Amino acid sequence: MMQDRNIKVKQQIIHAVETDSLPTVKSSFTPADLGLSNAQLIDLFESQVMSRHLDFQSRIMQKQGQSFYTIGSAGHEGNAACALAFKPNDMAFLHYRSGAFVIQRSKQVPEQNPLYDMLLSFAASSDDPISGGRHKVLGSKSLFIPPQTSTIASHLPKAVGTAFSISLSRKVDVDNVLEKDGVVVCNFGDASSNHSTAQGAINAAAWAAYQSVPIPIVFICEDNGIGISTATPKGWVQANFEHRAGLHYMQCDGLDLLDTYHKTQHAVEIARKQRKPVFLHMRTVRLLGHAGSDSEFTYRSNDYIEDTEAHDPLLFSAALLLKHDCLKSQQIIELYQDIEKRVAELSQIVIAKPKLTSAAQIKQSIIPPQINRDYQSTLSKTQRDALFSHEKHNLSKKQHLAKLLNWSMLDLMAQQQNIVMCGEDIGAKGGVYNVTSKLAHKFGPQRVINTLLDEQSILGMAIGLAHNGFLPMPEIQFLAYVHNAEDQIRGEAAALPFFSSGQFANPMVIRIAGLAYQRGFGGHFHNDNSFAIFRDIPGLIIACPSNGADAVEMLRESVRLAQEEQRVVVFIEPIALYMKKDLHQEGDALWSFDYVPPNEAKPLKIGQLGGFGSGKDLCIISYGNGYYLSRQAEKILAESGVRCTVIDLRWLAPLDEKAIVKAIGDIKKVLIVDECRQTGSISEALITLLLEHDKNFPTRKVERLTAHDSFIPLGVASYEVLPSCELIVEQAKRMTEDKM
């Protein structure tokens, strides 16, 4: 049934042109009225036809086992006119029905071959210039189109962030990628507009614009009236967005190239000159079903399908060409058939092109290439004295974790002008725990940005900033809050190098206050002891300092990793240790440390372990709060004659297998102390690591002490489900007393 519809849609334009049964175009514009030549209108139609024949060919290739992805653009080809209205270096965040947009933009940039390149992507060839065969994506470095897969609105937050970055670049002088008068375009479907990610991103743009913050972005909602099989209520999109504060709403007919071009031009003018967000509501239709495997007749009546096919945008475009004497009927048919032939011939070439053949090839782009960017400047003594003038009486004193992190950020932001922080309450308040205190005062609201309460928008802002030459350092107020927005890290920031063969990256350092042992706090929102959400994200680096001295050097290394190696780093700060000054008894100051200025520092590289002691009776491996507790336990154990070596992992992903095995050495008994839950904790990974990489594993006794598989309750009851110093001592004594 669907195959028959494919053939009907493919042939109907020829039949309609031959029989003079094309629809009537309502717009009264001529091409000249809009500054277009007849040749440009023909060119737009050609882009539409190219996109359509790619859709047809992908289905043919799939049937032959040569193509693997058939969500196409049929019915949405009016976005070719949108592409023409933007500059080719206006960054475009596109959804999967944007084939005509990509083709039209490629015509504005020299040495492009969109048909061949997109067919390579269909065929999953390693020659595909954007993803290297890893996925069918619409994207191009030279066209300023970061690649997207089958996104459901997850690209909107970073589009808003990029638009904000353009305006920020006028105030903060860094080596930007985008022009200072640039505009961002972001398109999506009517069904996607209901997703919380879309709602949040559009709200964030409007929220900022309402406060006169420049957000030069054009949202294009391509409304085809259905999401897979679920109809969008008639009038819903307009009712939802027409009267949003801070958002300029417009409509256009995506079946009419001239109306679409005219309205998009106007939208771009508002965004570019007034620096305001625009919502362009574009009428479209969806042809050929949701994808090649979609049996549309099971949920749509035949009459409905036929009526939709009668509104094929190519029919309206052909009518325009005839109406304005751009082409004769036979020329339209010849153009259509010539492109069909060219696409078919190219498809036979691409199917013979090489494919990815090894895991090594596939994984090659998970970690982006290193770049030579030097944003670091050396501060003079006078400059540093001024920077730390409010702390001059404290600099020589040992400090706790929160204060040392604050000082390290002061130095980093002063040295590296492209660092921008963003998050809830990080400005004048200095964050919930005062870790960002005085940063806004020193560097201004352009570099220390108080955001709205929306983690998706915070991380989207960071991704957008990274697209434009900034080094973002977003803060997530509590670890559990990231669950609202984890896909911005997993599906967008960390995945971007993989899907672009390393051509695009989103380097950043994501600071997250988290982990357990907060006195009085309960529940999983403010006392969350699990970071398992990050551990399965390929290429992501996870850092977790247990003390202030390490935190300073680890944050500096994290910034270097982002700056020079384009990495995404999650920097977990143990809240319960922020203010810890003492280790064993009040006043011992053993968890307070000197601040080492950058020019005197010894780098603490990724994977480098920390530790204490050299005892051979037991090796305790831990991190964060667990390391602090293990250090307390080590002293008690030593007093009872048990000599321990305590290892601080510091870097939780990737784990350095060789370094961990080497640190254990010939110690026969190993206790892993993990404040995370028994299930899904890093202790599971450590057991596996030793099993697979430690040749002495069969002769060692390895146990673990973890938190219970439970959320954390309120008050003192919280300690009933978490490891404690007492439990560490108890288990360590039992292990060492047990003769192997």
C-alpha cells in the first residue's frame, strides 16, 4: 500500500504539469517584489526536487538493503526558501525533515556536493563527510550546521545558547566562530513543540528577551499537523505560541515558496536587527508517512492521504514557475526527471563506497581532536593582588574545599578570558554554598550569568557558548537536578564529536554540587549519592576531588582538558566536604590546605591517583566522602595494629586500570568503599576492572562497602543507609583477621 503511494506521489507532479491540473497559488507576490530573479525561483524548486528524489531513492536503497534510514523531508521542502533567507554562516540547528534546507544552503557555499554527500550518509559509508558513516545526519562544518540525529527537540536549548553567545561576543572579546551580527535558525515539528525540551528552550529565549537580553534566533515550527500517528489539535500551535511574552509570532505558508521566503526574510530581519527571538509558524504537509516503515493507511483514511498528497509543495512550486513564466511545462518535467536520473546514478556509486569495519574506526571520533588554542595569560603581581584584594588577609591561611575552589575559579577566569559561568544563583548570591562568591563582582554579569531555573536551558546555554568559542563552566545546583536534563550531556554535548567525525565539539566543565552526607538534608534531590547517570556516556570525563588541594589542581586540569582537548568534563564537588576543615578531631586542620597559585602549581593530570599511607595489611580504595571517611578509619585501624594504604581515585571516568593495579601492588586484601548504592555504583566497575586487569586477582581478597539500594531519608536516619567510619573499621578488621 505504502509503496503504491510512493509511486503515486513520485508521478503526480508530471501528470499535473502535463494535464494543467496544478493547484492555484494564493500569494500575489512576484519574484521581483521580493528581490528574487526567476533563476533564483527555479533554483529553489530544483532544491526541493533534489530533496524529494533523495527521499524516493532512500526507500529504493532500503528495499535493496543499501540504506538504513528513511525519515525524509517530503512535504517540508518549502524550507529551501528559509535557507535562502539566511546567511550561509548563520548557524542552523535542524531537524530531520530539512533536506531541502541543507541543499539550498550548500548552493551558497563553494565546492559543495549535497546529493552525493547525503547519499553517502544514507548508505552509512565511511566516506560520509559529516558523520563518517556513523549515522544518517544532516550537518556540515562548512555550512555551519551541527549534525542532528532523530532529535525530539533536544537541539532547541543549544540553539538558544548559541544565539545568546552571539550577543555575548559583542561584550566579551574572544576568538568567536560566528559573526557578531549573526542569527541562529532552529527548526522542528509541531509535535516536537510540545516536548518539555522545546517548551523550556522557547521559554528561556522569551524569558531573556522579556528582560531585553538579546537573543537573535528564528524558531521555525514546521507544522504538518501530525506526530507519527498522533494528530496535532487544529489551531494548537498558534494558540500556544502567538501571545508569548518576549516572542514575536509569525505565520507563513510552507507550500508557497514566495510567501515562505518573504516571511522568513522578515523574521530574519527582526532577529538580526532587533536581536529578538521570532517564532515562525510554517504550514507544511507530511508525505510518504513518518518513515519508510510507517504504514500510514492504518491510522489515516485514504481520503485524508489523498488530500494531503494534493497539497504537495512541489505542485505549488511548479504552479509558481508557470505563473511567473520561469519555465515551460516541458522544462519542469525535464528538470524533475533529470534530477531523478542523477540521484539514481549517484546512489549506485555510493553503495560501493567503503563502510566502517572495526570498533576502532567507529570509536575514533568519540574523543575529539586536540586543538592549539591558548587563551591563558599570565597575571602580573599587581593584577593578582587586585584580584584577591578582598582575600589578602586569608591567602596565607589554610582553607577548606569551598574556599579553595572559589580562589581557583578567580584565577582561571582572570587568566582565560573565554571562560563563562552560568547557573542558578551563582551571581551576587555566590551560589547556595558560596562557592562562586565575588566572581560576579570581579568579572561582571556577562561572564557570571544567573540563569532561570531550568537545567536543560543551563546546559543548552553552555553547549551554545561552546559552539562560539567560549569555554563554558555551567553549574548544576544539586546532582539530582541533572536528571531533568541529562540528555543535553549524553545526546548533545558528548555525542557531537562522534556524529561529526570530530569536526564539532562542545568543550565544557560542568560543575555539579552533589553526593551524600549532608547533615539534615534528605531525599534524592539534595542528598543524591549516585552519579551512575554519567558513567555510561562515551568520552565523558568525571572528576571528583575529596579535598581542597586536589580540587584546585583537578579544576585547572579539567579546564585544560576542555580548552586544549575539547573534552566534556563533569566536575562533582562533594557538598558535605565543602566546609570541612578537620579530619580526626576538631581543630586539627588536617582537611584544610594552602592555596598554590598557578605559577607554582604541580599539575594533577587526568587519571593520577591520590593516596595516603603505605601499609601492606589492607588497601582501601575510595573517592569523595568515602576517601575522607577512609582516612579517619585508617588512623583508628593503625592504632589497633592494622596498617593500610588508602587510595583516592580522584578521576572516576575514565578509570586508569594500570595505575589502580599498580597502586594496590602486592597488598593481598582490598576494600572498596563506595558511598554510592550497591547497585550501579563505581565499586561494581572496580571489581570488574580488577578481575579483568589484575593478574593477582585470584590471590587477593576483594570486598566492597557501599550505600544501601535506597534513597536517603531525612536527618540522622540518612547515616543508616550510608557507609561510615565505624563500618569501614569493622569490615577492615574482619578482613584482616580472616586468614586467606
